[in-house]
Amino acid sequence: MLNIENLHAAVDGKAILKGIDLAIGAGEIHAIMGPNGSGKSTLSYVLAGRPGYEVTQGSATLDGSDLLALGPHERAAAGLFLGFQYPVEIPGVSNVQFLRTAVNAQRRARGEAELSAGDFLRLSREQAGALDMSMDMMKRPVNVGFSGGEKKRNEMVQMGIIDPRLAILDETDSGLDIDALRIVGDGINRIMRKPDKAVLLITHYQRLLDIVQPDFVHVLAGGRIVRSGGAELAHELEREGYGAVAA
Ligand code: ADP
Ligand code: MG
């Protein structure tokens, strides 16, 4: 599904990604771990097409087509979803307005009919309900005044409604208490653990991986993937730290 080859990228002229190779197949969940500053968020931004992130070498394809040639909204319409490490607040725009606009823009871009108000409301009730989020919260401005945990939960509601094929989740678990972590982990499994979908999960914590159970684990250090393995690699990292494993 996603194929990254020798990807190099720079921010403000500073090289951050230095040759990433990564292939993610349909039905797979890949975890990326690694020390702070190693380029994990940069990788997710480059794949999502955030302005200011310059690809200097290499390629990334989604289902064989050149992902890097597409604008951010085209990548979203192609099925890519990015969960932010620090979710943005959007004053003046309610969650439901925001999501209905996003869903319908993507449907139009794919040549599909827009969802009616009724169908959208049903979908948002169902997805918010699955994540214990009230419709009152759905009507509030996006993330404004939400706690850290509520923002992350809201991202899962967004993901459930948008129903992407490939989700890149950047430290979705940061700032969550145990119960919220369970809700978010179960949400990832429920929404994304499907044969035609895939997930790139950036995390520091074994706790989330105990719930989501990745098929592959990679260690990113210094802008490169320095180790890859199965779920056991995450346990090794937890025991021995990045220093020993990434050396
Ligand atoms: P991680 O998510 O793994 O903690 P990041 O991708 O956020 O790492 O950052 C990787 C490196 O890129 C860090 O050294 C960081 O300081 C640098 N960096 C990120 N954004 C910028 C920027 N806008 N300008 C300059 N350097 C940046
Ligand atoms: Mg980061």
C-alpha cells in the first residue's frame, strides 16, 4: 500500500530524514519508535504534505502512485489520515461542521455523492458514541478547551468518521490516562484493523502496543530506520532503551 524508498527530507534547509525505506502492506500495522528528535513527526508531516517540509531525494507511493506529487487535500482524498502529536484547535468551527466539510470534500474528490445531513448525523452519532464522546462535545469548536485526552479521543472520532485507508498516528497516546489509552487503542483496532487498511503508529509506549499489537516495529534514529522487527522489538526497547538497540 505505502512504499517509501530512500526518502530524504529537510526542514529550513536542515536535513532531517536521511534515507528512509519502509513498505507497509494492506492489513498491516507498523509501529515506529525512537528517541526524541529522530524525525518521527517529520516523516509523518512529509507523508501528509505539510508545507515547509522539502523532499530532497527518494520516493513515496500510495498504491503505486506518487504520493509526493499530490497536494495535502489530494492525499487525504486518496485515503491518507494524519493524527497529530499536538492536535490543533479551530475556534469558531464546530467538530460536526469541520468533519462534514472534510468528509464531503473527500467524497467529491473521489467522484462520490455527498452525505446528506441525516446520514452524516447518524455516522457522527455512531462514531462519537463508540468513543464515549457526547454530541454536545461534537458541537463544540474543534478541540477548543478540550483536555489532552479529549483531543486524542476526538482524533479517533475524526478517524472513524473519515474512515481512511492509511492512518499515520503521531504519538496518539501522549497525555492519555489508562482508561483513555484503552479507548484510543480499541478505537484504532476497531476502525483500522481491516484487510484493506494500514496504520503507521508512532509511539513511545508499550502500553499502547499491548492493545494495538503491531505486526512490525521499527526504530527511527538520526533520520534513518536503524532496526526493524516484530512486536518483540518493542519489548526489547522497553527493557534496554533506545541507546542499546539503536547503536
Ligand atoms: P521526533 O518526532 O522524532 O521527536 P521531529 O521530526 O519532530 O522528531 O524532529 C526531528 C528534528 O528536526 C529535530 O532535531 C527538530 O529540532 C528538527 N526540526 C523539526 N522541525 C523543525 C523546523 N521547523 N526547523 C528546524 N528544525 C526542525
Ligand atoms: Mg514527534
